[in-house]
Amino acid sequence: MKTWIALFAVLLAGCGKKTSGPGGSSVTLNGSGSTFQKSFQEVAIEGFGKANPGITINYGGGGSGKGRQDFADLVTDYGCTDSPYKPDDKAKAKGGELLYVPILLGAITVSYNVDGLDTLQLSAETIAKIFQRDIQKWNDPAIAADNPGATLPDAGIVVAHRSDGSGTTHQFTMFLDAAASGTWKLKSGSTVEWSADTQAGNGNGGVAQIIQSTKNSIGYVDLPDAKASGLKFAAVKNAAGKYIAPSAAAAQAAGDGVEIKDDLTFVSVNAKGEAAYPITAPTWCMVYTKPADKAKGAALKKYFEFMVGDAQKLVPEIDYAPLPKPLQDKALAAVAKIQT
């Protein structure tokens, strides 16, 4: 963390003099939601605060579902999510018109804990069968077919997943729904009806902890949390038929050429391209176009400009992929719509 903050300090040195809150006042902003982008929020808040000591920003995780609900209920000033509202839920947001501002792209790993198995390759069909419990042993023929020559143990598989309403779950199951169509039976959503013999953890960190502490387990975790927990993760077969390991570069490759809707939502799972990591998820932060508190509105606009502007240069340092330039330009144009 100290290294990241130092990097931010270098970046911010050219951003002009330090400022307090709008009008010289002190302002506190509160956000919640996505644990997928939580490590980015932590680093961005630290870096932004060095140049803006009058603006205090607090970010709590809790999952995308909590982020959407807190924001809709005006509990927070901004919310972050890895999956957009359903249309009916968006209409219930109490602050009026809202913006989806894309923040970054990141890899969702298929992490595992199997002694002696240091490398693993998995196709979408095999992942689908594992997570819906059609495959229950590590030496199953389907896993063996993905890993020629590998020594696989005759051990039961422990599946770990999210317990909370999760954009990571939504993106992971969107991938399976698209790439393993006809095999995946549990549909796609922020919550899924997992088998009763699976284990659930809160947030990406909770799933990582289960995998770390449970032999022969497997689960889906964002890349920064997987690395922080020292987990091993699989290379996943992409739409071009290549097994690709999760990385910031492979996530960036998945972001090239995404089709962006007018509201700046898009899908990046199962992306085309030989170098694309197939379980690459987008994540957004939400802000109202007309914040009721003008001082907070000015501070929000400034922080959002920072997140999609200068902070993008350092996104790869924490194992995410920055926004493609065309999307970054659209994000900055969206932020400009915040009325202060």
C-alpha cells in the first residue's frame, strides 16, 4: 500500500496546489458497494486525499447489491457496483437521474487450493460442471481432459462462492451462461441458488479466506484479493480456444472493442481475441446528476474526475486494467454532467 500511495504522490505532484473542500469548507463523502474494486477505492481515496485534504472519503464494501441499495436509498453519496440495476430498481432511486461511470476492468480468477497442483487449465464447460456440482472429484475425466499429463488427486471438490448480493457473482455466472450455454443450469444473477453442500463467504475477501483455509477447494475471487491471499488460480479457455491466465494485461485485452451502450454499461466476459482473459468484469460507480448538497456535489465531481482521469495511469499497479481510451473519454464526459 505504501508503494501505491507513493506512486500517487508522484502523479499528483503535477496536479497543482492542494485544495480543501469546495469553497474552502470540509466535506465528507460516503460510498459503499463493490468489493471487486475496493482495493482501487482505497488507493484512490489515499491519493486523492493528499491533494484535497478538505475532502474526506469513506468507502465500505458490502457487495454490489448493498452498493446499489445504499445509493438508491440516499444512505451514501455514491455507490459502486459490478452489475447495473434492473430497470424497475433503477427507477426507485430516490436521488433522481443517475449516471453509471465506468471505473476499470478486472479479472475474476478461478482460484483453488490443491496440494501439488501448481498449474491448472479449465474450460467454461468444466467450470460450470464443477460449480453446479456435476463434477465432484478433482480427478474427474473432464478436468483431466483440460489438463493432459497432470496428476490430479482422488479428492472431493469443495466449492466456495459469495454469500452476499454480488456483482462478481453476476459477472462470473454471466460468463458461464454465455460460454457454457447448454451446460450451465443455475442462470445468471447477483445471487444464485447454489447447492447446499457448498460454502459461502462475504465479499471477495471472504471467498478467498475459505479457499486459503480449505484443502481441495475452488472458488471465484477478483485477482487482487487472490494475489493478496497467495492463492493459485487457473488459466481459463477463452472464446478463441486459448487458455489464458488472469492478469491486468489479459483483462485489458478483453476490454478492447467492447460494445458500449448509451448509459456506459457494457459486457466484457467471454470477449473475443486470442489474448483476452474470458472472465473479465467491468465495474462502475454511480452518482446523481443533481446532488441535493451542492458542496458534496462539487466534491463528488472532483473525485470522479480523478478516478477516471489521473488515477487510471496507476490501475495496472494493483492488477486491474484501465479503461480503454474511448471509454475513458465517455466516462469523463459523463462526469461533466454532474451539476454543482
